[in-house]
Amino acid sequence: MKKAISSTDLLAKNYDLIKWEGEWYDNFDEPEASGSWFISGHSGNGKTSFMLELAKELSQFDRVLFNSLEEGTSRTMQKAWRRHNVSDCGRKIQLIKEKYEDLKIRLNKRKSPRFIITDSWQYTGMTFEQYLDLKETFPDKLFIWNSQMDGSKPLGKTAIRIQYDADLKIWIEGFKAFSKGRYLGKFYADGLTIWDEGAQKYWSKTG
């Protein structure tokens, strides 16, 4: 049995935080640099663009793996990579296409990247137990999962469980990214703009 933590111990604990600035801080505060995040939203609203911009932002703090299970090294991914100037980050961002077992092997290597963005959860074929295993095996890493949608909910019961478990939940709509918990920046209701023109056009129609 593990030792219970007192109030004094909890309040004295220090955390490794992502100390980003600008819109990122305004929307997502300073989240822990480990654990699990969950991204969701309907297709055509800027999810891929957001994930690439997120990868670039995180690369300022440590190396990033972009696990593109859906698009891989397709022409569409190449165009998105070029459009967002991801190559400016050099080797700090690496593109892979790996399922659970191969990903674990990679992450077990010395000095493996700290941040792992996976597109999408549904393409991993993983169980909830495997998801927990990744978190427990690599407690100092941050796993970010993009999810497909089934109507207004993430596709699949396991995806819904992960959404509940995630430390930061991000909703993408109309080329904006909104924090839906557990980290809320001062201006979280405004959302982080992914693409100015697209966002203006979308939100001017919806009011």
C-alpha cells in the first residue's frame, strides 16, 4: 500500500509545466508536460493544422513524435507539413506511423521524444488497458490523442473513456481550438485561432 499524501506534501509538490506564451497560454494555461491530452472535432475544421502547430509549439520544450496513422507519408501530409513550415523545427519533430508495440519499443530507447501526438486514436487499435499501460510505463511523457467523431461524441466507447481521463481536452471547431478542461486559460472562451480567414468566415455565419 502506498503512503497517503498530506495537504502539506501536496501543496509543496513541484510540477514540470509547459510554460508557453501568447494564445497558447491564454487558452490552455500551463499544463503538465506529461500525462494525456485529447483532441476532438469534426473533419474539415482544422484538426490537422492544429496538431501540426501544436507540435511546433511543443518542440520549443522537447522533441515531438507525430504518429500519423491515418495519413502517414501521403501527399496530403506532405502538403500540410510544408504549409505549416514544420521543417523549420528540424529533427525536433519526427514523423512516424507506428502501432502500440512498435511505439513502445521506440519510446523505451534512451532519449526518446517526450511528446507523442497520435492521429488518430481509432487507428491505433488499442484497448483502454494499453492506453493506461503507456501512461504508467512512461510517466514523464505526454500522449496527445486525436479522435474521430460519431455525431456529437468521440467514435467508440474507449475514446469516450480516454476523453474523461485526459488532463486537457481540446475541441476543434471553425478553425479554432477550445479548452474544455481541465486547464483553462484566462481567455479560453475565445479559442485559439488556427486559421484567421477560415475562422472569420465560420464564426460570422454562426454568430
